[in-house]
Amino acid sequence: MSLTGFDPNGPAAANRNLFGLPFTEEEARVVLLPVPWEVTVSYGTGTARAAEHILHASQQIDLYDYNVPAGWKKGFFMRPADKNILMRSDYLRKEAELYIHFQTEEGNKLDENEFMQNGLNEVNKGSEEMNEWVYQQTKELLENNKLIGLVGGDHSTPLGYYRSISEKYGDFGILHIDAHLDLRKGYEGFIYSHASIMYNALREVPKINKLVSVGARDYCEEELQMVKSEGERIAVFYDHCIKEQQYEGATWQSICEEIIEQLPGQVYLSLDIDGLDPKLCPHTGTPVPGGLEIDQLFYLLSKMMDSERRLIGFDLVETGYAQDEFDANVSARILFKLCNLMVKHEMKSELVENKSAGM
């Protein structure tokens, strides 16, 4: 594809796509799939419309990435958010809110209220349909040899992608950056709750052979029991343990080496924005004090790529909305880094091939 006439140093044109780039979906190596869904969020809302805000904020990002300087030339493209999925999310969110309110009222029993039972069933059915939609969309993109980043939406959204990517790549591990473990079973009665994504992933996608969670600082006994019961399949680097190690003299480099050592060769990154310090994205759905700085995140991912592990896919979820678009601005910059890291492996391979061919 010719980039004649495109100035990577100039301002983004209003009619351009993600990061102001001129690529179509067919031309792009990395395709971003928005999933505008926030039905089961249990605190703050707004993440269903995160992709459109991130897209707008992305126009302000310069295209030079010190990790992968020419990565953008591979092509990055974001699909428009599906309006039917968004409308379904808005409708079912109201159903979920009624049910959550019903649960919190003392003495209410689900089996005695047919209306609430129907509402719960409708939410769970809608979540199943969303999972299937994500599966079909990502399967099609993978069949077209695209690299995919999923942009949420809440953290329930990538389960269908885990299914399709397991069919494409076989066994893989998940690097899970999050303030929460997300190992609850059917949280608040919602089978596919945002708080249950990793529970469902481990139960429904057997090719996930390792879950490495980093930054967890808000969790319950049920989740700790699951971590214990899964044995070596789960490794957790709790936020307080990371901080204690650092206070006692450990470097972030040494901690990253421990994290990376737990990961298999093929890695999927699931990044809940609340895994970072909430000053970076204060309007995320469930902010928790503590977490990673953005440069710590980038360092960890850079070192992971240096270790010859391959980033096969990612999701970026739980970005909230604020009028100043600060949350979207931070997420757009993270998204640019992730897109570049997605293409780094094959760009390195192409360089080796070209050298071997004497080009």
C-alpha cells in the first residue's frame, strides 16, 4: 500500500481513522474491534461508549514509538462500534440495574418474584448472545489473518475472543493486568459478569494454560480459594506484594522477570484500565487505590517482548468517560503502544528474513 501524500508528522485529518492513519480495514494489519457493552457493571458506568472517545482522543497521538518506530506503517484500524450491540447494552443495563436494586433490598427473594427472575434470565441470555457475537466477529478477522485488539466495554466482553483465538493459536497464557482477580462465579447472579471473566475463561477455554494476574488489590475469599485450587494454572502478583518487594529493595526489573517467567510462549494481554493507578483513569468503573504507573506497564510489556514471547491478542477494557477526555487520552496512548507491540514480533522476523536473503 502506498503512503504517498500522508505526512506522519502533520496533524490528523478529520476524516481519518484511528491515530489519524489513512488505512482501511483491508489494508490494516491490526484491527480494533469495539464492543460497546456494560450490562453487568456494578459501580460506575460509561465504558460502553469508551471506544468512540478513545478514537477521538487518538487523533492527538504522535506516531513515533521508541519500541517499534515504524510499527504504524503496518496499519491500524478501528471498526465503528456496532449500534445494535450498544442499544442492546443500554436496554439490558436497565434490566440489570433493577435486579441489582432488588437484590439489595432486605428480604427480597428471587424465587418469589417472577418479574425479577425473567429480568435476570434476559440479562444472562443477552450476555450469551454478546459472547457469541464477539466470537463470530473475531473468528472472521482471524480467518482473514488480522491481528486483533478488542476495545471494551466492560471486562465481560472478551470471552468470545478467547474462544476464537484458542482455535487459531492453540494453547496460550493470559497476562491479566487488573485491580481485581475477576474469579467470582456468577457475580450478583449474572453468569457473564465483568467480575467473572477469568472464572469463565478458565472454565470455558481449556487452551488457556496459564493465567498470570498482576496488580490485584481488591478480591474476596472465594477468589483466593480458586487461585489455590487451580494450582500452577494461576499465578498472582498481588499489588501489596509488589509494593513490599520494592520497599525492601527489589527493582521493577527483577519483579518483571518473575512475572515474565510465569508466561508461556504465546501471550494474550487482558488489560483492565483499573489495574493502573486510578489517577490515570479516575472514571473507570471500579477504581481502586494503588496499581501500576503507565511506564511500569510499558516496561513490563517491552521486556516481555524482548523475551521472545509473542503477543497474539489483547483487550483494553473499563475505560470510563469524563468531559475532559483524560481517561480516553490515557487509554488511546496505551492502545497505540499495544498495537505497535502486536506487530513487533513479525517485523523482527521480516528483518531477519530480509537479512538472510541479502536484501
